[in-house]
Amino acid sequence: MKRYLLIIMLLTVTTAISSQEWTSVELNRHITHPQPMTGLVLWPDLAKDENSKYGNVITLEFSYCLPCYVVKGCNSDGSIIYDWTWFDNILEDVSSRGHQLIARFRYEYPGGNDIKGAVKGSTAVPQYIKDRSDYHETYTSNPGGDGPTFYADWSNDELKRFTKQFYTDFAERYGKDNRLAFLEVGFGHWSEYHIYGTELQFGVNFPTKEYQKEFLTHLSTVMTDIPWAVSIDAADDEYSPVVDDDELMALGFGLFDDSFMHKDHEIGSKDGYNEECWNAIGQGTRWQNGVCGGEISYYKSSDQKNFLDPEGMHGHTWEEQASKYHITFMIANDAYKGKYATTDRFCEATMATGYRFKVKSCETDGTITRLTVTNEGIAPLYRDAFFAIGNVRSETSLKWLLPNEELVVEINVPLRNGDDLSIVSDNILNGQEIEFEAEISGTGGDTFIGGITVSNPTASGDENAPLYNINGQKVSKDYHGIIIQNGKKRIN
């Protein structure tokens, strides 16, 4: 009879708990290191050489990439013949240091000598296109003082077709590859949307505005998994149709600025061109739809060396400018040459970028866990990540959570221990961790449900005590799977 009554009590507890009110779960966490897909960026050679100093305070590396190194030809049906080994080797090298890659494929590089066996300044257009009788490149000996430069032939239909097909194939192959963080795209010198120092000829040494629209629109349809960005110079209507085209402005691309924080970067300085470009193409909200980053200026040789000065450079601090433009990443490959690039300062500067999640409340009703999350950073996370308890993920992604906004996240299991809560993502490397802040007090003590008292006498430290009492009735550890959860008890 006593056993029968106990079972009735247990069933009553089970029913009552299923409808009990939400109770707070203790949760204490701190962000202790740079977050994946954010921060200062080095090129692979330097990242390798300086890995002992900067390896743990950066998460990203940058590399130019060459179509001619991965394209081997074209089949009669138009399909491209690839050998991705060269690019995969870059990804593998970067990821071996626990970092992810920012890639930028380019055709023109003034004075470039990175194509083996080619003359200085050669384009990276695939050889099968260069071999065509209807393909004719142009040449300028020293545009902008940057060295000899060959230009892709934008009158050629195969080059235009290939360029779109290449990114289609690239997205299909690498869209889910967690070694790749972001992609930068564009035309002209270094794919930065300009060919300063030589005559601009649409349909000859630069694609027509009509083709640019066709290309960017195409990219928006195929690059659905990889966040991609174009140069702020695409705001220049001499080169680009973007700012005058509502359809292009509505696309979800980000921006990169390859002369960030130079002396005349800001409006009110001598020039202000950079900020004008950000304003024209960004309208103050571009960062809400696409990742924003770039490279610290090389206008002066001292810019990269001095931008980490806590007192600022050219009237502005790094933290101020990163926040103003909602920066997620910034190439700073020559910063190590300056006196400010200590490991601690690199870490501090990196952690001043991107997203920063905080759990403001954590509660459970014994069946599910509910979190209220905010972003205390300066930009959203641009790839999917989810709160999880063990192997159970929330269905709500943290992607696009804007600074100072709140998001309610539910996970369909109760949280028994705050240490079991994590953020998981298929878009980061094994060994990387997305952290979060939390300082939440839990609700402890006995639980009173429907007139039944469920207590935990073993909390007193008596090893011989029963695991739980239910209205004074001793219940063994193995009986019906009673579990304590931060002071609240439930029945399995």
C-alpha cells in the first residue's frame, strides 16, 4: 500500500512539474578570448612565422587567390575543369593554426609576381581563356606608380561567362567548408573596384556596368552560405552602377575598406573619400546585411605600425573607428613592426570587433530551457550558430542578432547544470569556441508542488542519506529516475 501511495505521489509530482512555472537556472560565464570570425587578420606567411606570439589572439588569415591556379580548362559542354589542390592547401595551412580564411580572388595585381613563370603584372585569368584567338589583354607600364599591369579583356564573352560560373562552382564546393570564413570580390586592381593610373575603358579593361549588375545579382543567388563583400570603391559611380540602382543596393553584400584609418579617411579631413563611400553604399545599415572589414591603410608606412596606439592615430582610436563602421575583421599584417602590437594589445583590439553575446536570463519549466540573449558587440554574427544543451540545439540561430537587440531562444530539454550550455556552429573549426557572458543566480532549495515537498537530504553531505524525500518518504537513487536540477527536482 505504501509503495502504491508513493507511486501516486510521484505521478502527481510529474504532472505538477509539467505545468510548473519558469524558474531561474544559475549560469556564470565570461568571454575570455577572441571570438571566431572576428578581429585583426594576418597573411598566412606572417601568421605562421609569428604563431607563437599571435596565434591565440587572432582567428582569421587573409590571402589573395588566383583563378589560373585552380582552373585547368573547359569541357565542350562549358563545364570548367578544376584542380582545387592549390586552394585546398591554403585552407589546410590556415586551419592548421586554428584560424579561418578570408579569400579574395583577383585578375589584376599591379606589379604582381606571384604567378610562377609569368611576367610581372600578369593577370590571373585562366590559361584556356588566354589561349583563345578572340581574347586580347591590354597593358599599362606603371599605373599609379604600382608597376607593370596587364588587364583582363572584358570584351570577351567567355571571360564573362566563366567569371559567373566560377563563383557558382566555388559556392557549391566551399559553401559548407568551415575553413572559409568570408569572401571578398570585385574588379580592377586587386579586385578593389578601381584602375587608378590608367584610362578606364568599359568593356575593355573593366567590365561594363550592365555586366557588373548581372554579376553581382548572380552572386547574390549562389553565394547563400558564404558571407561576401565588395570594396567601398564600388560606391564610385564612375566605375560602378551600385549606388544608383535600388536593386543592387538591396543585395546582401558587405564592404571592405583597404585604406582604413588613413589620415584623410574621415569627412572633415582634407579628403573624406572613404567615409563618403561608406555612407553612399552603406547608408548606415550595410553592416546589418553584410560583413564589414578591410585593411589598415598603407598610405603612410607608419599607419599599420601606429593604429593600435591607445591614444589614437590621425585623431581617432582603433576602438572608435571599429565601432563607428561596425567592423568584424581588419587586416593588420604590418602592425607587428610597430611598438604597440603586443600580444595583449592584439587581443584587446580583436575583441573590440564583431559580436559579443550575453545571456540575460536562463530559466526552465522542467521540460524546456528558455534564454534571453543580447549582443553587446558592434556587429552581428554573419553565419549560423545555436545555443545547445548537450546534443540538443535550439532551432533559433544567433545569426543577424544586432547589437543591443534581444532574442528569446528555447531548447527542448531542461538545463540541469549551467556548464552543459554552449554555443555550437557548423561554421567554426574544431577547437574554436563561441563564448558568452552570463551572471545569473539560480533558484535553489526544496520544491513544493501540489502540497508535496520534494527535498534533497544528501545536500547536507550525509552520504548515507536517501537521494530524495517526498513528504518524508525515502526514495532510493534508482527509484523512478528522480533528478535534481539546480534546486528544482523532476521525474524522468
